[in-house]
Amino acid sequence: MPAYSPIVIREALPYDNEGLLQLTALTPMKGNVTLFVDRKPDFFGLLRQRGPFYTFVAECNDQIIGSGSISEIAVYIKGKEEKAYYLGDFKVHPDFQRSTVAVRLAKATIEKLNALNANLIFCAITTGNKAIVPFFQGRLFFPLGLDAGKFNVFQIIPSPLKMKPDKYQTVEVLANPDVAGFLDKFMMKYQFAQIQSETNLRECRIITAVCGKEVVAAIALANPDEWKQEVLLKVKILQKIMLATVNALPGLCFPRLNEPVRVLYIRSFACKSGHEKALEMLLTRARNIAFEEKFHFLSIGLHEKNTYLKLFRAPLHITLESNMYIGSMKNETDKIVSLLHSTPFLDYSLI
């Protein structure tokens, strides 16, 4: 057993990038599906996409052996803009998982949240990942968090099929105040949905459905290749069979285990009442875009109570699952409980 120097907990610096990438490779997200989210070449790239962030590392013998991140995100809570803090990247090197590293990282995180005068905190945890759940059960200095329910993360199979002519016209647009406002007005009904601004959407590919001269539906697509790449390490036997079956279809090619997965994400969507067929048409177009640009999947994460769940799970897909936990640093339990009665939304291109 090698002799270890004292473990130091500190805020991460740019030169920690390589050490954080190595730690990420050693600590895949284990659950019902084991997933490795590679952050090469820049570990901090995903965090910058979310907004202001703070990352802590545990260091021993000049090696990064643990990490944790806080991301400050402008979200909607009961229709009003509010700051919430997403907690992620909690990882401990396999050789140190029986040490005090996790406790000390948690303590540093809580101290930072208090210094920021933070209140709402939230996290998405892969279903079956028992290592992270204790953070949200009132242990390790964290306030008691509540399980806000399950997200179905649909990995939708791309399609070579074109849209059939309909009463709706499909128009692809650049991010602009009008389409950002249309998406934002729709998304604000979801708890923890991010603000849909022209700036936040500028790197998205946006497709709209127009009826007459009116936009009645829209989907914003995000390609996260520059800030994360996903690798499936373990899936259920039925999912293995499905992947093998789809691989046999002409024109379609899907990743095998331990190979990178290219995923095109639906960052946000909007639909006027009575025009659900327009949204369904845009989903068909998005699947075709994913096929044309050689993505393995088109993906969206929807809460189990989302009324559009049936529409988005209709195409051939594989379902991954995660649970959302929410908490209050100021012990506003009534506020947290009230949020459980509504529907949240998470942008999985940034998870």
C-alpha cells in the first residue's frame, strides 16, 4: 500500500483539467444502465454551458482523487425567474471510496452554497445509482432533499423518412427574440426549466411549424459533441437485443458497448394547444436531421408527469431513467413540497 500525503480540498484550477478527465474515466455513472460521460478535451466545457460554476477537487500526492461541482442556473419556479444550483460531478477515486473524501467535498460544497446565499438545489441521479443518493437524504452536511420523481430519457432512433405534406409548413430559423419568446412562454410552466433566451439558443438548430402566418410549434436541437460524449458501458439484456436488431436495419448504424455515442438533444420545445400534430411533425423532422447528420440517437428527458410523454415516446426508442432530487438550503420545506405537485423539466444536453 503506497504512503499517501494529506488530502487537500480546494477549488479547481484550469491546470486540473487532465486530472479531472482521468477521474471521470475511473468513475462511470453506475445504475440500471452504466454510462460514462467523457468530457474531453475540456472538463470545464459542460460547466461553462450551464453558466457560472464552482468546482472542488480533492488532491493527494499531486493526483485528483475526488471532485464536485456547483452550477448557478436561471430557472423558472412557479412561473417566475429564480436562481437554482445544480450539483454534479461528485466523484471519488475507487482507491479512496472508504476514506473521508466524500464527506470533505460535501462540506466544501455546503460552505460555498452558504457563501453564495443559495436556496434551491437540485440534481439528476441515474436510477439505481446508490452512491450519490445519500447526499440528498440529509447526510454529509446536506439538507434533506426530496425525490421529485423519475425522468424518462428517451434515446429515439433516427429515421430516414421525410415528413408527409400537411397543413403545417416547416421553417428552420436562427435564434431570435420572437422564437425565444415563444419557447420561453411555453417552458415557464415547468419547474426548473431554464430561461429560453436568444443567447441561450444561439448554438441551437431551431425548427418551427407554421400554420398560416402563425408559429404553432417549435423544437430547439442541441449538439453537445464539443462539451460531452457519452459511452454506454452496460445495458439491460432487452436493450442489447434492441441495439442488435436496429443495427441490422439498412441505413442505420448504432454504437456498440464501449464505443462513443453521438446524441442530438431536444433542448426545449413548445406547442400551442390544439396543434399537437405540428409538434409530432417536428419530431419526425428532428429524427430525420439526426439521421442525415449521422447521430446515433435523438434524445429528450421528460418527467413522468409530463403530458407530452406519450408523443415523444411513440417512435422506436431506448429509455434511460434518472431521478430528480430537490432541496432547500434555507429549509423552506413547504416550498419544496409544493414543487412536487407540478412538473419539472431538465435539459439533458447539460446533464
